[in-house]
Amino acid sequence: MALRPANGTGVKVIEAGLKIIKVFARRGHGFALNLEHFPGGSNDDIEHNAMMPADELEQLKAFDAIFFCAVGAPQLPDHVILWGLRLALCQAFDRHADVRPVCPLPDIAGPLTSASPADLDWIILLENSEGEYSGHGDRAHRGLPEAGGTEASILTRAATPLIVCQFIIAPLSNGCVVILINLAIFFDLPWDLILSAENFQNNKPHPKTYLGNCDLLSLEPGQLMPVAAHNHDLAAARALGLKTAFIPRPTEYGPLQTKDFGPEQNWDIVADSLTALADNLAS
């Protein structure tokens, strides 16, 4: 791991962060820690009016991770910090998203001390080399009274799904895996993976079909939400502790349909469409 010096409060944050990382490495969490310190920091940056040497990005390519925190000093112009380090690192290594898990930690007092892991289990996703961090902008009419600037927020096709998709999306069907794969290919469905009752040699509403997929994803039942048009499917899932979302399909069985016109229980979410469901989850 490459260690980039920080400034201000960033120095203390890096020191504390390294202590935690070293504890994880000692406890055998599947990695060994090999640190290499790089020059830099306020005094060095101010002296050279630059954030890193010209060849540092090439050197950093050899590392699995880069650890750096708050950087900058009052004597350094913002554009030097932004273009010289922040955007230089994120854009050079194509780091689309800034992913920040948030959860309460034991024995740490704070305003949210009373929150349980279920109450505070967030993942905050921010642009890292996209949007306002794409670094696309310039000044026009320089030196004239009407001088102005432009800044474009650019989101690419490759990075946008990584930033905006906050949930794992998959079918959970009694249909076999091959059928579901063909559906995904033919209709270009944006599923993250294929889940099928076939994997557990049972059909819904057998409990193994629901709980087996919870185990497969290493998630608790309350972290999964089946979305269905069939009340009996959701009732079986709810009985096992899963969240539930209902979207009616009143013409599914044709003109002789006699059931599933609407929700038969107080499901966690009831929506008219997948778009409405997405809006509900995002709110």
C-alpha cells in the first residue's frame, strides 16, 4: 500500500487509520500489509508548488492500494491541489465512485450512539472521476469585464451504473437458470446475477428458495426484498423475515383473473411500476 502524506487534520486521520489497518492485518483477515511512504505534505508541496513528482503516478501503478487523506495548505492554490493530486489520482486510475460505508461502531459515543446496525446501515456513493469531478471546464473572455467560466458535469456510460446502482438486482424465479439467462440476453435486462429456485432443488414458496439465496449473498433475510405481483409469494417471504414489495399485474391471467389485483397485506412497499418502486427506494 502506498502511503501519501496528508496535511492538517488529515495527518491524524491517516495515523489512526493505519492503526486499524495494521490490527486487521495481524488478525489474519486475508492480507499482509507492506507500506511504502511517499514524499509530500504541506512543507514539501509548498516548496515545490506541486503535489507530486512527474513520475509518481507511474510508480503508484505497482500498488494494490493508495492511502491518503485531507491535503492542502493556505499557501497552496486550490487548483494546484485539485489538479495536482485529487483529480490526478482518481482519473489516472479510473476510480469512478467514492464508496463510503456507514455503520455504528461499538464503544464509540456520539449523536447516533443509540442507533442499531439496522437503523444505520448506509452506503454513500459519490462521484470520484465523474460528474463535477470530471475536471471538464475552462475560462472564457479572459481579462475582459465579461470574463466567465464553465464547468461541465460528465457522466459516462461505463461509470454511471457503478455510481447510481445502490442495490443488487436479480430475478428469483421458479424458472430454470438457462431460461433466465436467455431472458437477460434477449431483453438486455440489467441483472447483477441470476437467482433461481432451481439452485436449491425447490420451488417457491418453499423456505429453502428464499433463505438459500440469503446465504448465497451472505445477507440477513431483512436485507433482501422480493418484488412480486403474487401475494402468496410475498407472504412466504415475509414469514421468513424478508422485506416485501408488491407491484400489481391485473392482466397477468387474462380476462378471467380472480386474484392479485392488489395488495392483500401491508407490504413494505406497494408501487404501480418498477419505476415507481425505484423512486420509492431512492427517497
